[in-house]
Amino acid sequence: MPLNRLASLWTRLNRAALGFDAWVNASLYEGGAGLGESYSRFSDAMRRRFTVRGVKRLILDLSSEAVTLTLGGAVVMVTLAQPAFNQTSENWLKAQDLAVTFLDRYGTEVGRRGIKHDDSLRIDEFPDILVKALISTEDRRFYDHLGIDPIGTLRALTVNARGGGHVQGGSSLTQQLAKNLFLTNERTLQRKINEAFLALWLEWHLTKNEILKLYLDRAYMGGGTFGAAAAADYYFGKNLKDISLAEAAMLAGLFKAPTKYAPHVNLPAARARAADVLHNMVEAGYLSEGQIQSALRNPATPVTRSRDISADYYLDWAFNEVKRLADEGKLKRERVLVVKTPLDLSIQRRADQAVENILRQFGDAFDVEQAALVTMDPDGGVRAMVGGADYGQSQFNRATDALRQPGSSFKPYVYAAGLSTGLWRPDSKVVDSPVCIGNWCPANYGRSFAGTVPLWVAVAKSINTIPVKFSIAMGKATGETHEARAAKLGRAKIIDTAHRMGITSNLVDSVSLPIGSAEVTVIDQAAGYAVFANGGKRAKPYAAVEIRTSAGEVIYRHDTSEPPPEQVLSTRVVADMNFMLNKVVEEGTGRKAQVEGVKTAGKSGTTNAYRDAWFVGYTGNLVTAVWYGNDDHSSSKNMTGGSLPAMTFHEVMAPAHQGIELKPLPGFEGDKPGAVAAKAPAPAPPPGAPPGTISRRSFEVLGGIGSLFRAVEPAPGRSAMREVTAPGSVAEGGRPAGRLATR
């Protein structure tokens, strides 16, 4: 084709494209203009037809605002309600229909949990006087409100304001039931919000009488009893249907404060509370003044009972463990069960008494109100559990559910991870000198540094820089040269080791993790240290040694139904750790935990501003983890892990080892501590440490120096060596440490 014809064709195509583009632009413009004009005409017509003024305009504006606020409020309410409704399920009521009888390790019945054994009475069989006493005292508008009683709440606030404190509660019976069924006793705004929504949910799904019956069946009544029927039998030796007016009043007085008003604990207080209940029944119109006079003149007298040991925190946890086994399908759909536990009532009694006595004697001086404790066998069988200072006041289990910073009691996981790399042994030289990761620089007490010391001395004296240097050195061992990135790699190794040893909580990776800034539970700490006590195997805590049906058929045994424990640490690492942690007790920060005649190892811990104090220790026979602190995370008065926690450890473990065959700590041969650890020469020192190792004679000399540390007693309230556990934290046993240095 000639070139001129091609050029002519190209020109025509360009013109056609330009024409099409112009048509599209014009069409869009004209269409837009037409739509604009149409909208203007529509707006004018709507304005002429629907414009309102004056009062009508005000009403319309207010209505529009109300609709907007209502929709916004509905979105907020749904958002707030979601966490509460997540607590429920289609089988929320049937989920708790297990009836479990618990036996201790010797086969003696120690308690029951579940609902079937409390479900013997219909609501119309409950004494009318008890129902009226309960409603008049706890929720007079129970049959009128929808789960939340604003009038009752306002009245309670008014009474409390006049009384200058907490005189009357504002929660309805439905709210209290919601808390018992789904929530804990923690005092948080989120819990109160959840409680309110769950109360509305219960009112929607149940009748008033069904709610009342569930409350009467499940409320804690003190003395280890749940439900009014069990309480009537426990306190008065009667069937609930046979109680008198005075006894009904005394029982009704237990619902809000079962421990405070338990008649076998404080009979005068119980009778005074019962008198208040009787007067409440008169005020509510159920009885006349004349009808209560006989009950006032002849108050109820409970049957004689001692303050029996009731391992309520333990049984609550054990019941949850049994429910977990049922959910996993390991119990053959059986619902009525007899569970033999590892519970040792003698140790449980001693643990309860130790916590109670120490809080009573020293709680005010140290400004501390709560404690938690777990004692277990090295294989994970839980022998005793204390979940708080008073189960009657708070059923929240601080031993299993409270996450707290462990402070220096976390360091054994760091050292176990380090020793597992083969870079260190107990007599390896380490250098206590300034170290920084970015602008964070941990410091020891008094901003001083010990220089070059054996690793076991660093552990015994709870030196802070060494765990941080371990994290850096473990990272550099992988080939990473950048210090901050190496530290992060080292912390990943520490976190993995802690999780494999038994820590189940999420350990937040931060530069201060090696000195205990992450959060753990007491039961996890006991499980983690049990690895050292049993030779290196994972020790998952368990509550069921054997489970039988009501007919006596064995359907579960822990030793055969569960997989064998995993070996998570080598025997060499365990021997080395036991040697060093024994030095903590004999020559370091844990001397108050010593058990005469028994090789004991462990580690103390104290956190920022003295908020948490720990001692976790063990022998060849038992492991015990102890925590002291306050629920609101407020500071104590200079309480350290080497004080109350170590004292409690001793008070529990010393009698527990009397009259039993003592097992040695793994790695100790007879009376030669550290024999296994001393057999092999130490490997090359970690990066940053001077080369070479010390001789056996030097090792013994350093041991003598350690004895000098022990011989020099510090001034009252002080210790010669203290530990800092987190940025701005405190030293073990003393005043706040100097602020962390920065570069």
C-alpha cells in the first residue's frame, strides 16, 4: 500500500478517535448537568412540601438526634456485650452437670463439685422462710426487675454514702448468679460490665424461679459447702426443709460474706448478721415485729465443728481439670465420677496455716494482702494449693489464673537455656560489668559491679547483668554480630526453653525479659522448677491420679492415659542448675528457705516497686512456688522474695519432709554437692569474658568467700547483696535500686 494512502488512513483514524472522545466528554457533561438540575428541582420540591418551622422543627431535630444517639449507643452496647456473651454456649447449663466426688491421695473424701448433688430440691420445696430471708436481704425487687435493679443500686449507694463505707451491695441476685456461673471475683470494670450483660441474658433465658433455684444451689456458703441444702446439713445437721426461722436467717446471712459470718468461725458475728436479716424481713413486709421476737431471743446454734481443712481453691481447679478431660473425650461420656487426686491434706493444712499466719503477723508491716502457693510432686501431681488469703471473700484463684511478673525467679530459665548451649558451666567465669541494649542498661544494687566471678556466684547473688549478657552471647553463637539482634535471638531461645519447661503464658519479648519482666502464673512456676527436681522431664500439673465411675469402673489413670513426659533438659544441665540453685539457698538470697537436713534449691524474685515477691524452690521430693502481692498491683513496703515467700516455703516444706524417705536432688552424689557438675572441665568462656577457667582450689576458695558473705549480717531491712529485676525495679531485700544508667 502506498505511503500516502497509509497516512490518509491514519489521519482518518485519529479524527474518529478524537470525535468519539469529544462525544463521550459532551455526553458526560450534559448528563451531569441534567442530573444536577433534576436534583435541584427535586430538592426545591421537597423543601416546599416538607419544610417545617417552629415547634415542629424542634421536635424533628430532637427526634433525629435521638435516633442517631440510639443507633450509636446500640453499637457501643453490642461491642461491650460481646465479651460477656462469649462466656455462654448452647450447652452452658449442661456443661456443668458433672457430679464429681474428690478423694485425697489416701482415698479419703475431701469434697464435691458439680451440680447434680446439689439438685435434690425443687424450688417449691425450699423453705418459704429461707426464700423470703434471702430476697429481703439480697434483692427485694427480685421479681420486679429485668436482671439489673437501678433502684436497688441507687439505694445501696445512698446507704453506703451515709455509712461511710461498703454497707450494702448493689448487685441483684441475677447478677450474683451470673458471676458465680461465668465470671471470677476480680474487681474490674470489665467484669462488672460482663456481669450486667450476663444478668440480662439469664433473665431472657430463664424464669425467675429457675434463677432463684440456681442461686440457692450454687452459692458458696462457707466451710467448703456450696448451696443452701449442703449448708443446712453442715451447720445444723438438718435437712433444709426442717430448718427454723432463726436458722434460715443465719443461712441467708451467709450469701454475701460466707467466711466472715460462718457460725463455726465467728458465732457472735453470725448471730448479729442473722438479726439484721430478721429485721430486713420485717422491713420488706414478710414478717411482723412480733413474729421475729422468738428468733431474736433464741438465735440459731450450729452443731459443733472445728475449722476443717477445705481445699476449695484446689477443688475448683481440679474440677476444671476434670471438665477438660471430659471435653477431650477421655471419660467415656460419664457424668457421675469419683476422682482420686494427689492432694495431701497435711501439706494443704500447713500451707493454709502458713499463709494465714504470715499475712496476719506481717501483712500490715509489709502492706501486702494476698498470697498464692502451689506444692507439687516432681512429676506434676499437685499436693496443695492456696489461691488467695480468703476463699470466702474471693474465689479468684491467684495460683492458677493471676499473671504476675516473676522478677529474678525467672532467671533459672535463662541459665538453663544458656547451659544447654554448652557455652557455660557453674565454674565458668562471667563478668559483671555494665551492659546496654540500645538505651536500656540494667544495674545491680547500688550501681556497683562485682567484676569477674564464677557463674554460680552470679546466680547465688542474683546479679542482673549476667542474664542479659547470656541473651546476647546465645544470639552471637548463631553467627549474628549485631548486639541488639543477637539479644533478640537469645531471648527467643530463652522463651522456647521456658515454654518447654512448663510456662504456658505468652511471654512478651522485651529487652528486660531475661531479668523477669514477662508474666507467669504460680502453678506454671512450680511446673517449670519441677524439671530441675525430676531430672529434666516436663512436669505438666495434674489433679487426677485415677477416675472411676459411680459403679467403680476405672476409666482413667494418669500414668497410663497420658503420654510419657518429654525430656526437655539434659541430665548435665539439670545437675549444673541444681548445684547453682542450691547455692542460692545456702549462700544467696534464699537463705530463709533452708530446710534443715534436706538439700534444697530455689530462687527468689522481687519486681518493680516491690509489687511482687516470689520464692520458688524444690527438693528431691517436692516443689513449692510461693507468691505475695496485692490484687491491684500496688506496691508493698520493701517486701522481697527472700522474706515472706521464703519464710512461707520453709514453713510448708520443713514439716512435709518429716518422716519420709528423702530423695537426693538430681546431680548430687551423697553429701558431695555438684559432683556431677565438677566432673567435666568447663568449655570455652562466653563472648566478652576473659579466657581460661579457674582451678578446683580456686573454686573452693571462692566458696569460702561465699561463706563470708553469709557471715556478714546486714542491717535490719537490708541485705548485703540485692537484686534488680526490671527497669526501675527493686533490689532483693532492700530499698529501690538506683535508676538504670543510660548511654
